[in-house]
Amino acid sequence: MQKIVFMLFVLLFLILAACGNSESKMTQSEAESIVLQHLTEDLNKDKDEIKIKSVSKGLGKYTVEWEIDKDCEFGSVQVDNGSGELLKAEESNC
């Protein structure tokens, strides 16, 4: 009897843990759009010169890496997967 109760408790715990992990609230292209908007509106970069190098997803955030060849600028921006807020932005020049 105790084994059955224990197994049911473990099963319930696993089900609740799986339900708590919700799917992405935004898509990769939405994260790219947020970064492009940040670069063009906040940092006055030319949208036509920005090249998105990569987009990766992990632990509730997207990391978007970008570059501008002409000005030898590059960087990365982390976007919260749920709220769309910018978490961290880094920029470097050659």
C-alpha cells in the first residue's frame, strides 16, 4: 500500500512539473524583430546594414548575435522569452 501511494505521489509530481514548463511565448523571428528595433531606434543603426548572425534559445531567453561589416561592429542581445524585455546587450568594434 505504501509503495502505491509513493508511486502515485511521484507520478503526480512529474505531471505537475511537466505542466509548469510552458512553451515559448515568442518566436525566433519576434526576438530578431525586437533586437532590430533596439538597434535602429535606440542606437541609431542603419537597418539595411545590420546582419543577424545567429539566434539561439536557452533557459527562458533568446540570444541574438548581429554584425555590421561596414563599421566593423558586432554584438549580442539577450531577449526574455516571456516578456520580450532586453536582458543584456553587448557591442564591440574591431
